[in-house]
Amino acid sequence: MTDPIVAKIEANPKYHELRRKRGSFGWTLTALMMLVYYGYIALIAFNKPFLAQPLGAGVTTLGIPLGLGVIVFTIVITAIYVRRANSEYDRLTAEILKDASK
């Protein structure tokens, strides 16, 4: 037995648009994150001398800012997803629920 509201939502073209947009954007950000993270890990594994280059006269090496860059990149793509979710995806969800309650 299927709930009629669920059936209305699943039949709504905006619902399919929302699923498609959210899915493709999520997978794109996932691929970017994996590329950055595994790229950094690959540098650690295969090119240690590159990461061990000192920055200036201190003890800080190139690996430290690159590692911080991975963390900052994660925060940035999370903020990008949240911004899109709070604007475009929430708008589509509200339209879908409005159409389903008619």
C-alpha cells in the first residue's frame, strides 16, 4: 500500500530534477575531494623529498601548508554544498511539497 502523497511526490518532475541535480553535484564534489585527498596521500607516499622542502629558514616544510590546504579545501566545498542546498535544493523541495499537498 502506497501513501498517495508519496506517489504524488515521486510522479512530480521537479522531484526527479532535484534528485538528478543533488546527485550529480554531490558526486562531483566527492570526486574533487577524493582527488585532492588521495593526491596529497600520493605525494606523501611517492615524493617525500618534494614535501620535505623547507620554507624559508625555519623548520616548516612544504607538506604543512599543503596539508592545511586539504583541510581548507574540505571546508570550502562543504560550504559550497550547504549554500546550494539552502538555496536551490530547499526551493525545489518546497515547490514539490506544495504541489503534493494540492
